[in-house]
Amino acid sequence: MQTLTIAINNSNALKTLQELEEQHFISIVQTEDMDSPAFPGKRLSMSEFRKWIIQAEGLPTISYEDAKSTWASKRKQLQQLTR
């Protein structure tokens, strides 16, 4: 058995998954305990949001020039790989 977390953006896709569940191919486990603000669902409380901001402010930073330079080199690498 494998457990997979997915975000469903289409009602037809949800119906398909529900049909698979009715046929006992899968089990749908409803949970909204997402820790990441990248996922829709339960909103962050103000205290959780403040903790997230404090944590982000404690992370190391780089200058705009360094970020721009790094992005330029990575972009060049990607372009060479896709040609």
C-alpha cells in the first residue's frame, strides 16, 4: 500500500477517484493537516503566520546581484540542456 497526497482541481477528476473508491481499488482519506502554505485548504492562523515570518527572517539572504548572476548561469545551463 502507498499513500499519496494530491490536490484535485477538477470535479470530474474527483468523480473518477470516487468511482475507483467504490470499486475498492483505492481508499480516499480526507485530511487537511497541511503544513505548507503552498497548498490550498486550511488557512494559517495569525500566530502560525507570525512564526512562519520569523522563521523566514532568520534564514540567510543573498544580494540581488548574486541572485541575478546565479539565475543567469542556471538559465544558460537549462537552455543548453534543452537544445
